[in-house]
Amino acid sequence: MLHNKLLPLAALLLFAGAAQAEAVPAALVVNHADLDLTKDVDATTMLDRVAHAAIEPCAKFDSIAARRCAIQVIAKAVVALNQPLVSKVYTQRYGIAPEKLVTP
């Protein structure tokens, strides 16, 4: 059975105007049934998949806002995934713990 993780993209609303917000999907599906998220290589692969999924919706903004959008969307997905090694890889890659970017 395939397990999917729905990735909420609410962080996009921080950067989108009302018209743009309507075009942003509420969630993306990133498959990870083939990964063992307790292994470094698979945790890195998962983060890469999440980052790739964030590209299209965040590309609607100018370059600075698009980068901030992607970092926050990825952080929100990593927090929702709740896998310590994926969080560690995120922190190493972006220089901040994902939990610090996600508001409750």
C-alpha cells in the first residue's frame, strides 16, 4: 500500500495577494512509501521531493518572495512529516530548524 503525505501550503498565503491565493493549491501529494526516513540518503531524497513539489506554486511570486515561500512551505511539510532525520537534513540545508519557521 502506498503512503502519501499531504503537504499543506498555507505558508504561501503569507506571500500571495487575494487573487494569487486562489490559484495556490491547498495541498500537494509527495509519495514516500519507497523511502526509509531513518536513513540519511532517504531523508535527503524526501527533502528533495518536498522541495521540488514547492517549486511550481511558489514560482508565482517574484524571486525573493518565491525563495521565502519555498523555504516556509518545505518547513511546514517537514514539521507535518514529523521525521527527525528529515528535520535534521532541512536544518543543515537551510540553516534553521523547520519548527522555527512554522507558526502553530
